Amino acid sequence: MDMDNEAINSPRKHGVRRLLAAATVVVLAALGTVPATAAPRPATGHDAAVTGRHEARGTLLAVTPVARHDRAGVTAFLAGAGMSTDTVRHGVRAYRLTYATITPQGRPTTATGLLVLPDGGGHRLDLVSDTHGTMAHRDYAPSVGEDFGRYAPYLHAAAGRAVAAPDYLGLGKGPGRHPYMDTASAVSASLDMLRASRTAAFRLYRPLTGDVYASGFSQGGQVAMALGKALQHGADRHFRLRALAPVSGPYDIEHAETPALFDGRVNDTSGLFYMTYFLTAQNRLHPLWKDPSEAFREPYADVVDDLFDGSHYEEEIIPALPANLRELLTDRYYRELQHPTGALLAAIRAQDGTCAWKPAVPVRLYTSSGDTDVPVANARSCAADLARRGVRAPVVDQGDLSHNETYLTSGPQIVRWFDRLAARR
């Protein structure tokens, strides 16, 4: 989840978003930054879908250079967003990876993601898994858009680590629609991105150590916790989880996030956007209604699904919706959302529980009490889940900051923490 009244994924409108995007454009223009045109030993040379063969999960299908920035360029890019840049030690090289993975139903498909390597530093690199927040338009995915989705990858890579940032299914250059907030497929796509990154890094002469530091923002914070669990439980023998540092994740949709939609802790615009995205995506995976008019009032019942097809920007989606959930949903479904049962409750619970395990690595949960997109109650719920299993996970409350500001403040702190943990090995 990555969308509040100051959302900054889109370079078009809405206050801070417009200012940050404009700063990005100015920085890139001033630097004359252009995508790299070649890379050593590319996998297949071009972005492409699977060519008819069912490749093994995580098979690298293509490596496409997409950006290169020197240290000054990275510093300017991050500083333009208001981020601390004291951890920027290197320039970065960024590549779009196309790789084999699976759909939510387990069928073969492809996905894309961004691999970022430091331009300099050690030969063998630790890896940061960075999982991004809510994006409605596929072109805001990290491997395509030079935007908010690249702040974290560039930040971590400039500190000297490789970064694997999956686009998830249906975003970036991947086929189909994005199964928004489907935790299982987000984890499988993220895990397969790690595998593809291992192959690509080796071919680019920067082999990985196998140590993984997992972080992510908003939707990606939830994914980071679930991916960490998969790695600790041996999902791939090549990777060792070293630390978890998610930011503002919706870890408890049933007991924290959904109730906050109705008591003012989540602002109306964000709540409307997130929940409409969630309901339409979940309905394709776990049917919630036979006809959309059961859940949505007219005229919205006929348009909501198409608004989230991956080709619409938030600036198109929000004006096409009413002011709040009460005006969007039928009376019956509005009550159902307040007290979920049946298929809706099952869909919600399928995404919860990402903190219900016992990490054997250090964990920090970053959040803000001022966040009106993903309230601090989510992090507190996650910390309580971990505490019940004997794990102390500090909740780092950044205070009265908005959702996106929470990451801009937390990101550099996470880099410094990862540095300290790595130094102890």
C-alpha cells in the first residue's frame, strides 16, 4: 500500500507527488542520465515472455540494462525526495530481469523485477530483497519507472549491496493483471526474483554471498515478513535470511487495517482506493460475488474492475470513484466489510498471519503514528504476534509522519542498521 493524499508514485499531480517527480525529472535531465545499452553476458538480450517452454521457477530469461547513475547522481535523486544520503557510497547500475515464475493458481508465467548493483565496492555482494508498495499502473513498477519504486533499491545498492526488487505479477512487463494483496503469489514472485538475481549477478561478475536482508514498504512490508518466513523455512538453500526491516506493512487486515477504515484512522481517499483494489483483485481469485452490483452501487458496479486493469493511473481512478466507501458500496456490503464473514473473511485471513512465526534473525518494524494509510496498529499487532513466539521486535515509530514520509525517513535508518549487522558477522 503506497497511496495517500500525498502519494508519490505518479509524476502527474497531487502535491508532494508532483514535486518529487518534478525533482526527479530535473535531476535526470541535469545529469544527462540515459539507460545503459549493453551488459556483460546477458541472459537472452531482450525482454520476452517464455518462448513456449515451461522453465523452472526462477529461471532467468532476460537481462535488460535500464539505468546507470554515478554517486553524485544517486545522491541527487534521493536528496530530491527528501531522503538522507549519508549512506550513499557508490553509484549504481540497474537491470530489468525477466524470469519464470507461477500464477496464483500455480501455472507457469513470467514476471519482471529490478536488480540493482553497486558500481564499486566488494566483489561478492550481500543481497537486499526490497518489496514495493501499492501500484495501480504497471509502469510504476521498479523495473520500469524511475520513480518512488527505485528510491529503496538505489539507496541500498549505493550502500554496497545488491538489491532484488520484484515488480510482482502483472506489473512492470509481466503479463496479466496484478493479484493485489495476494500474499502467496507475491512471495513466490519475490522468491523467484531472488533466484533470477543470483543468476544475473553471477553473469554480471558480481556473485552473491547468499545472505539476504529483507525489507519492504506498505504492501511490500507485509510481503517482506512472509518472504522472510519462507526463506527461514528453507525455501531455497542458496539464501540465508539475516534480518527483517519492513516499513508500514498491513500485517493485520482483519483486526487493524479494516476497522481503521471506519473510525477515521485511515483517510477516506486511501481507504477507498485500497479497498476497491483489494476487493476487485480478490474477487478474481476467490469469488466474492456473482455480480458486482451485489457489492458496488451504480454506476460504479460497471466500472470498478476495469479501473484496476494495470493501465490506469491513480489520477484517473480516484475521480472515477465516489468520495468514500459508504458511497461506493451497497448497504449490505458496507455492513459486510465492517463485520466480514464467508468468502470475504476467508480472503482477508488468507493475507493475514505474516507475523505468526518465530524469526531467528533480528527484526525491526518501522511505522508512524501519523500514518493514515496503514495505521500504527498494524505494526503493534505484528510485534505482539512475534512476542507471543518469544521474539522481541522493536516498533520504530517515526512520529507524526504521513505514509510515504515514513519510508523516506526509515529507509536510511534501515541501511545503517543493516551495515551494523553485517559488520558483526
